[in-house]
Amino acid sequence: MTLKHSFSPLPCGGRALDLTRTQVMGILNVTPDSFSDGGRFTRRDDALRHAEAMCRAGATLIDIGGESTRPGAQPVGAEQELERVASVIEVIAAELDVIISVDTSTPAVMVEAGRLGAGLINDVRSLQREGALVAAAATGLPVCLMHMRGEPTTMQQNPQYADVVAEVEGFLVERMQKCAAAGITSDKLLLDPGFGFAKTHEHNLSLFKRMELLHGLKRPLLVGVSRKSMIGRVLGHEVGGRLYGSLALAALAVVKGAHILRVHDVAETVDVVRMIAAVEAAE
Ligand code: 8Y4
């Protein structure tokens, strides 16, 4: 469906991202806890096959991350993070017609990923790491700014908000200003409420319900709720049983005007988006 808050195509490296309709971003993890570790080429080829399947299913972006942001995950060095993502970015850029999003907070990884063909920087820390604003600006790539408080390891320790949506909005405005000061103009920015990051279950639900408020910032919105614990908490299902809950939230996010859905289950989510589009396009 044509989004009410529609934007001109966003240049992402060599490709243009359509922001008139909701796009699906497929998640590709290259952390050892999530992917086969049978050697470097196995990892690269498995990742390519997974990315190819997501593209065929209708993903227009692939999000590649080499550092786990799960609570309690081991921190990795820049070297190791780059080693994990570099060959995967390179092979996908060479083989597939898709926009590569690099899920990183590490300045050196941003720069190298841009050189290897990435089209978007997805930073859950919103360029708050030392050198990240400068590095992201140097790539010239668009950036997704996501709301989080603190670090993934400690963020779930008693998060408190008087008004979660207003505080998420305030944070994003502050990060947009820091970007502007670093030469990253607002036309390069995507915004993300950061579901599951430094928020209680009630915060996540309330933020989801009221996310339309963020359209006031006049930038495209990215929503990532696929298989997350806010679904597990409501339905009482482990990660493997959260598909229908994820699709329900995907449908709601489309109706609320989300421009990009970051998901594990691309084919199923694309069906949801297309079905809503067909009804919206009717007389
Ligand atoms: C099951 C599956 C349980 C996945 C938890 C998770 C976002 C993101 C992540 C997001 C943007 C995750 C990198 C967390 N979430 N980037 N990244 N927005 N922009 N957890 O919501 O998927 S990782």
C-alpha cells in the first residue's frame, strides 16, 4: 500500500530504496551463536544461500551483523567483527540485487563495509561510539538511528520512563542533531523506536501502540519486532514459536505506516505486506 508518510527514493550506495511502500529487511546473522562455524567459506556460502532465499522471497534489504546484541552476549573486537562480516558483504554485493545494511556500531566496520558495497548503516547505538559519527559521515551512506539506553548487557536492568514514546522521540531528535553537526543531513536518516532495547514489556507494548507519533519527526521508520520477547511474553512461546505473533505485529506496523520491517521470516512477512496493499489499493 502507498504509505501516508511517503518519501523519495533513498540512495543506498548504488541502489535506491523505495519508501512509498513498506519494505522488508531480512536478518542475516553471522555471529557464531547463530550460524554454522564450519570454516570461513562455509560461513560465507551459507550466508549467501540464506540471503539469496530472502531476496527471492521479496526482501529488498539484507541486514548483516557480526556482533551479537543479545543481553549477556560476548563483546567482540573490531577485527573479529570485520572478519565475520567482510567476506559476506563482499559476496552478497557481487551476487545479489539487494541493499546491504550493516548492523554495526564500530567505526572501522562502517568504513570497510561501505567500501565493500554496503548501502546502509544500521547502528543500534545511534553513532554514540567514539568516532562513529565521523566514520558514518565519511561513508556518505544513510544511517538508521535506533533508540536504546545504556549497553545491551545492562539495558534491561530496571528501565524507567515517565513517557516512553516522548523519551524515545527526544533521544532520536538529539541524535539527529548530532548527525547534522557531523555533516550527516536528515535526508540520510531512518529512525527506529528500538523494541526490546532498554524497555520493559509494558514499555514495548505502549511504544508499539503509539509509534505513529514518531512520524512527526518526518523521517522513515524502521520497526524490528520479529520473534522478540514482547511476543513471547504475551503468547508464552519460545523463539521458534513466535511466527504468528511476529506477523500480527508486522501487519499492525504496516497499518501504522512503518517503512521498513526488520524480520527473520521474509516470505511470510512479504505476504502480509502484499495482502494489506491489495486491500488498500481497492476502490
Ligand atoms: C529473537 C530474535 C529474540 C531476535 C530477540 C531477537 C533491532 C536491530 C536488533 C531493531 C534495528 C534481535 C540489530 C535484536 N534488533 N536493528 N538489531 N532495530 N534497527 N533480537 O529492532 O533481533 S538485534
